[in-house]
Amino acid sequence: MSKRRIAQVVRMTLEEKPTGATHWSARRMARAARLSEASIRRIWKAHGLKPHLTRTFKLSRDHHFAEKLADVVGLYLSPPEHALVLSLDEKSQIQALDRTQPGLPMKKGRASTLTHDYKRHGTTTLFAALNVLEGTVIGTCMAKHRHQEWLKFLQLIDRETPADQEVHLIADNYSTHKHPRVQRWLHRHPRFHMHFTPTSSSWLNMVERFFRDLTQYAIRRGSFTSVPELIAAIDTYLAHHNASPKPFVWTATANDILEKVKRAQAALDKRPSV
């Protein structure tokens, strides 16, 4: 195959869209370029092109992004001695979904199955605090996620942690985390120190990694006939996790992240305005 034909496929993949569709498939490109689907796949593989995949992202517009980033990453990479670093958040609106029919178990040559439809039996919110150094999690489920519930969660952390230790809390910018009543409670408990992630930067909150595992291993494939049954499953997962905790390891420095953000912003700035 000539270099010109290969270059044409690469250019079309990167710069054009097929008529009536949002992205290229191998079949569409094969018709447009008058090549075989196998040839298109070889070209895409050789040039690292995957038009069928997308990744979500959002650049933070926080004016203090660099400062907050350095603060949080500094706690991950170099936590203060004789202090606890906890990553906090709520996983809200966890649904107790009951499948309408029993699924079929996995067997040789067939994956396990779940019905596509379900009955809703209510929701719960999990409040979780991940110990960055140890990997253990303080967690509790509550019906709502207002500032009142956030205060109860802070009080739980106060009871569950040694009274003589400083506690650094990493949280996002949800309004309940900054409610005046919450601020007054923090003022009365000076061993607690809040560190807020930049806006639109949930990826910087390490507890989100725990939430992902919880969803994948305890919730997504589950079938729950009531909210208490859902909460019991979450509590069982928490207990199992804390029995043999394994901390998540943060490796990226603040400078590394800032460089990626700068490159992403530069790439966006080059795009023509719509």
C-alpha cells in the first residue's frame, strides 16, 4: 500500500467525520477510502488511532488551581508526621435496584447474565473517609447528604480517630462542606484541617478510587430488594476491605500534573472556535 493512501486514511481519521455519524468505524472508513477493513485496522493500529474510544475530561477554571493542587498532592506524597490524612466524599444516590428476574450463572463459554430492567427500592448515601497512608476507610450510610449529615460524619471521624492526632481532611467544593455550621464545628475542633480540591477536579480526591471499586465489586451486579439490604452489602464490603487494607499509591507530582494541564489547555486553544 502506498504511503499516500496511508496518509490519506490518517488525515481523514484525524480531521474529518463521516456523513451522518460522529466518528469513523472500520467499515465506514473502508468504504470512504476504498480499502479493505483489514487494511484500515492495520493503519489505525500502526498509528495508534482508536476512533471508537473516547475519554472524558474537564479542565478546572479554579483561579487557585495550582495552589490547591500542590497542597493536596503534597499531602499524598509527603504526609505530615504524627497526623492523619483522610480523603473524604459522599457517594450519593446509590440505588437499591432489584432485577425483575434471576440472572443465569456463569458457565464455560457463557458469561453470567442480568436482566436489563429492574425495580427501584430507594437510595442511600455513603459517606467515606479513606486513610491515605493505611488504606482503611471510615464509612457510614445515611438517607440524605445535607450539611447535617456531613456534620454527623465529621463527628464519627472525631470518635474513630485518636484524640491526640492532627487530622487533615481532603474534600471537594460541595456547598455542604463549607456550610457555616460546619465551619463553626471545625473552629471548635482545631485538630481538624480542611484541604479543598480545585473545582472540577474530582480525580484529585483519592477516595473516588475506593468508590469505583465499591461500585464494581459490590453494587453494579447486585440485586437488592430494599435499602437496608443495599446498606448491608456496602457494610460487608467495607468490613472486608478494612480487614486487609491496601493503600492506593499516588505517584504524580504537582509539576507533572500542571504540565499535562498546560498541554491540554494549549491543545484546546488551537482548536477553531465553533
